Amino acid sequence: QQQVKQSPQSLIVQKGGISIINCAYENTAFDYFPWYQQFPGKGPALLIAIRPDVSEKKEGRFTISFNKSAKQFSLHIMDSQPGDSATYFCAAIANQFYFGTGTSLTVIP
Amino acid sequence: NAGVMQNPRHLVRRRGQEARLRCSPMKGHSHVYWYRQLPEEGLKFMVYLQKENIIDESGMPKERFSAEFPKEGPSILRIQQVVRGDSAAYFCASSPDSLGYTFGSGTRLTVV
């Protein structure tokens, strides 16, 4: 059973556009929600993370929006750049990390 | 700080051979996690270890797979009698607590 559902599976965005990736969960015990970025041939790297007592967190062009009542959270990449092309994983933690299935983002110049 | 070191980066094994994947966690990190990633798929949890203890192995296949994290030295993921379906990228992550994962660059296992 997939504890964290992630969509879309793939995403193509024009340079300068906004990339939005969504995740949903059921387990209310989750208390930490990180996003990871993975380039081909590399391991995932922590991008940004949020706790459920906060509705939004922004770091540069990356923003997490968190809706506790809906049990959903999303990653927004503003002014998307070709260098943002990578696979993005959301995750939720309750004693263990549960990862979404990943979103392959391609930013077209 | 050298980060999480995994070796080898690439490993080719014939069917029936053994594969040994090594992971040296970041300095000061006592929690080690192993994940498997198949092409076009997400990260699948395999096992969570602390020094000399397996904390959670609920993601490990019941046969042929084993993991250890000895008092001294790296964590080892061992796959005996490999089959083609074992071909994947295996990632190790470490953390000083149950949060703050740092991943290694992975070992890409190819079974021929």
C-alpha cells in the first residue's frame, strides 16, 4: 500500500513557468514532510521540508504548501529553469520515511 | 565532511553470484537506511539499522537479502544468488536521528 501518493508522474514546463507537484497521505501520525530532488545518476538530495504546524514554507524559488485538514501538500517551483529538470520525491515521516513514487520534471528552454 | 559514501558505484554480477554493497554513513550518524530504486519507480524502503542492530527490516525480501551495520566499519547490504530482478540502484541514507536523511550516490547493480 502506497502511504504517500504523488502526482503527476511526469511534468513538462516552459522556462519561467510554475511547476506544481502534489502529494497526499492518510496517516495522521506523519509529522515531517520533506521534498527530495534527484538528478540522473545521483542520490536524492533534501530540497525543502515542512512540519504540519506550518501552512507554507518558502526557500528561494521553492515553496511547500501544506493543507493539514485535506492531508495534502505540494511543491511549487517558481520561475522554473532548465537546471531544475530532475525527479522530485515527496516524503512523509513517522518513525520511518515513506516516499512518493516521484515526478519527473522537464523544463523546456 | 565526506557525506555518505557508497561503493562500488557500479557492480556487475552474473546470476547466482553474491553482491556486497557498502555504505559508510556521515560522521556522527548512527542511523543507516537502505533503499532500492527500480527504473521509473520510487524509492522502496528495505531496512533500517543502528550500530549492531537491525531496527526495521520490513522491506527486505525474506530470502537472499541481508544487512548489517557492525560496531566498526561500513554497513553492508548482501544479496546472495542474485537474479536479474535484483538489478536496480541501491541507495543508502544516514541520519543522526530519525529525521534529516542524507543519501549516498548509490550503487547500480546489474545482473547479467
